[in-house]
Amino acid sequence: MFILRNHATFRRHRAFPMLCALLALLALSACSARTIHYAPTPETVHIVHLKNQDIGYRLVGEKTDACPLLLVMGYAVTMDSWDPMLVQQLANGRQVILFDNRGTGYSTASPTASPTGSSKPFSLQELAQDAAALLDHLGMDQADVMGWSMGSMVAQEMALRHPEKVRKVVLYATDYTSDEVVRIISDPTTFGSAQEGPIHLFPKEWIKAHQDIVRAIPPGAHPVTPAMAERQLNAIAKWQGTASRLPGLQQPLLLFVGQNDTITAQNKSLDIASMVPGSWLVRIKGGGHGIMFQAPQDMARIVDTFLRVQQNVSPGNEQ
């Protein structure tokens, strides 16, 4: 089951309960069966040089009249870690752009540093700038943006700092501050061993019932190095958050979170929903931080509905 709320308009617009009813027909279950196939999307990897680093990216799906969708990856993983079923469903009717954050996968980062010889630090704001620069390179004036975990923080920065580049925003497993996230991912017990797999992504009960899915998730073709993971963690730690800025968010917003997410708790998405008028909130019962692996088709249908639906029916504002 899921809970979907439009916090600013739920009580005022008759159309929205109808939308909720339509989405309810999806009968989403975090335990639904799926075919296990985790090979990365086969599309060609392109490399573009942007300022001081190369950015690796893939284009999935054909260009259409629909706004393209940019997917921003999270902490210590690469674009290969997006669930391929989710990506293919989202690319049905639009072009989807996947890319590696600087220093991960096919992307590079400046190795030069301070006089001490340590690696040059970077910020989440710089990662947002990288994403905006990639859209410029692709000749895309605007895109919908969906970020997961750390990527959702980058997506917030991108929407707030480059509002002209972002049409709609999807924040999947998000937070508006960094303290709690840093504490959790700094705890060595959060992540499982190589034998256990990515246990931090799912509720324990779900893991017991779906060992086949958990074991099938690969680390990606180019696993993130410990040094780069530390640089990302430092970028998260020094992030000042968006609590004071989110009320000014201009774009339609969808928040997507598992009710059993132990890294980005659902209350953080609830808080953001209360900050941003008109936001949509979807909470997945039984869902963890890796809900896209638990129910990729249902997640894709909800995101697709959000991206397609008309958000403003006020006179003179019809899309």
C-alpha cells in the first residue's frame, strides 16, 4: 500500500482525490514479484569534458515532445546502480539521462589538492552545477530531475540554484539537512559485508523473504573507491541544507520514501511536504531506502503520472 498526499490542495480540489483513487489501482506492494535482471542499461556511455573533469553519461529512450528526465545518483554508487526496470519504464515516452557524479564510474574529478597533498574537496552545489552543465552540453533547456538519497540533495540544489533548468522535481529518499544522514552512513554497521550484500537498502524482514533479489544487485562496472566515497561523505557533511530555502521552491515536487527507510527517515519527507505548497508525498509501506529495487514498475508508474499530470488549472496557467 502507499499513501499519497498533495499537502496544499488535497482538501480544496476535487480532481486530486480522483487521482489518488487512480493511483490506488496500482495496488503497490513492496513485496511484489519481479524478474531479476540487474545488468546495467546497454546504451553507449558518452564522455564529455566539463571544466576540470570528464562526465560519463547514458541516454535511454528516444527524444519526444515530453520533457527529458535527468536521474541523479546517490552516495558511493554509480549510474549502473539505477534499477534497469525502473529506467526502462521511465524511458517509455521520454528520454532519460543517467550520469556518474564527478569522481565515480566513468566520471573524473580533479585529483589535485591542498598543499598537504590531500584530494581537493567538492560540494553538493558543485555536483548540481555539473548536472546543469551536462544539460547545457546536451542542448536541453529544461529537464525533469529525479534524485536518490545524496542525489536528492543535489536535485534540491539544482532546482533552487538553476530553477530555469528544472521543470519538475522528484526527491526519492531525501533529507533537507545532513547531520542524521552523516551519522548513519558513518556507522560501520550500516553497510553489510560483501557476502551479505546491500542490507542497508531494505527492511530485515524483506531481505529474509527476497534473498534472490538482494544477492542479484551488483556493485556496478566501476565501484566507487573508498577515497571518493569519503570525499562524497565530506561534501554531505558540510552541506548547509535547504530548510530555509525550500518554501521558495518554484517547481512541482514529488516526494517518494519507504516507511521503513533507515537512512533517510520518512519524517524528513513529511517535513518537506509541509514546507512546499502543493507537493505530492508517496510513502511506501514495507519500503526501504532501496524501494526502486523492491517495486520498480509501480514506482515508475507513480513517477510517470506525476511528470505527465497537469499541476495548475488556474485560469491562464494551464500547461
